[in-house]
Amino acid sequence: MNKPAVAIVILNWNGWEDTIECLESLYQINYHNYNVILVDNASRDESLEKIKEYIEGKIRVKSKFFSYNSNNKPLNVAYYENEESEIENNIDFDPNDLIVIKNDINYGFAEGNNMGIKFALKNLNPNYILLLNNDTVVDKYFLNYMVETGEKDKKIGILGPKIYYYDNPQTIWCIGGKIDWKLARGLHVGTNEVDTGQYNRMKEFDYISGSAFLVKKEVIDKIGLMDEKFFLYFEESDLALRASKNGYTSVYAPEAKIWHKVSKSGGGLSKPIGLYYITRNRWLFMKKWAKRSDYALFVVYQAVGAIIFPIVLSIYYKNRKLFGAYYRGLIKGLENK
């Protein structure tokens, strides 16, 4: 029996070294009914040239997680400009084919992934879509386990793996997330815990990390794509809540494993771009989803934090630009509805 078809969407933005390590790990997995859609968000470095060299077998990827396989190079690849990718193609793609979409600007995490999803829906007829960060390395069997888990229950709409730190391979980064509605933040479960089997059972969560986010096509058909106004951060939580509202659960498959380099593009709170979008999107998210009581407490906490938080971050990370990034995000968050 054929396994369900999976379309894997990966974003690249000035990160070709991470991307080719991720791709090489993917092209060694023990699951054969998948395609990879690589969306380059207008990288300003030599990403496209280097990724092309990897595809042609001219770059041997070194990793502590696998040995390079030259037997499957060159990879079968099709290149599209972003406008071309919007058009339905009359091409029969084979399993494992790679599609590269070259964007003219950086569309962010949400819209960039949406471009890959739309291409998959128009041209690949997948049963599942996997959004995978380019700074991850996957276990050989990770996709088998996630798809098998998803097939067991129709109510399961979104799935994630057990995610470890890349630099500390036995230590968990995240298995799933819970939403703290008072502070509008996602609380990762399992963070910094050495894996001793304590999370070896399937578990339901409020949301699954966008680092590896497997969603059934029927969920996308019912609730739509990622909300592009978020651009970066909170979009996976929003999608999970929309799925939950329509009767789908978000779970993690404990046997599935990947390793994550953590915040290589946005940088989280430590970089201005990450702090800006986290600050802005907290307000967008809470306006959209929070109960009145939670929103009222959130406003109080944010009012107090607006005085202390940017000062502490700027001093802690020794970066004065964080101060301005926080207030720009705060103003935009208050303006947007």
C-alpha cells in the first residue's frame, strides 16, 4: 500500500549552509512518497548558487548526524520564479523531486510558507504538508512516525516530532507548546530536559512548533493558509487554534526526532527583527484570540513591561537597537487590528 504523499516546505533566507544540511538529511529518510519545495526568500548572499551546487553534487555536506550520500546526486529539480509558481503546471512530478521557488522579496515565514503550500496544493496533490525549518536535521524515520500517528485518528490535524538541540543532541528543545494567555507567550514543554523517556507517549498540545509542523491537507482545505499578517512568530499558534476551533487536535509523535539549531533567522528576543515581531504579534494574537479577562490582564502586564523589558533586554544582550525595536513593535501592535 502506498504511503500518504507529503509535500515538505522549507524556507531559506541567507542560510544555505544550514539548508543543504537539512536537505541532505531529508534525502536520506526512510520514506519515499514526498517532494521538497524550497522557497528562497530573496537571499542576499550566495544561497541560490550554493544550493544549486549541492543539488548538482558539487558540495559534500558534512554533519555529525549522517554521512554524505553521493549516489542520489544530482537531484531532480525544477526552478520557478515566485510569479511562475502561482500558475498551475501540467507537470507530473516524481516522488523526491525538488522544487525551488525564487522570491523577489522576503515575504516572511507565514507568506513564504504559504507560497510553498499553494504550489503543493496546485501541483502535487499531497495528503500532508510539512513545514520544516532549514536549520534542522531530521532522523531517518521521523516522517514515518508522524504520518503513522496522523493516520490513526481522523481528529488529529497537526503533528510534530520530539525536537532536540542540535548542539546538545540528547537534550530536548521542545515537544509541543502551551499558551500562556496572561503574557501572550508560548511555553515549550520539555525544554532543557535530557531525554530519559519521560515524554515517550503521544500528547496533545495547544500548538506544535513551526520548526517541524505536519498538517493534513484536509485541515488546510477547511481553515485556510497561515495568516500572513504575522510575518514571523505566532503563525503556527494561530493555525493550531483555527484547527482546534474546527475539531482538530495538535499532537506530538514521540518516536519522531529532529535536531534544531534554534532561532538562526529571526534570533528571538536577542535580535531586533525577532524582538520587533514578537512584540508586535503578541498584540495581534491577543486581539484575535484572547478572552476579555485574559486580554485585560495582558494589557496590565504589557504596560508595566513596556518600561522595564526593553531596558533589561538591551543591557542583557548588549544591543541598544533592541530598545527601539521593542517600541516599534509595540506601536505597530497597538495600531493593527
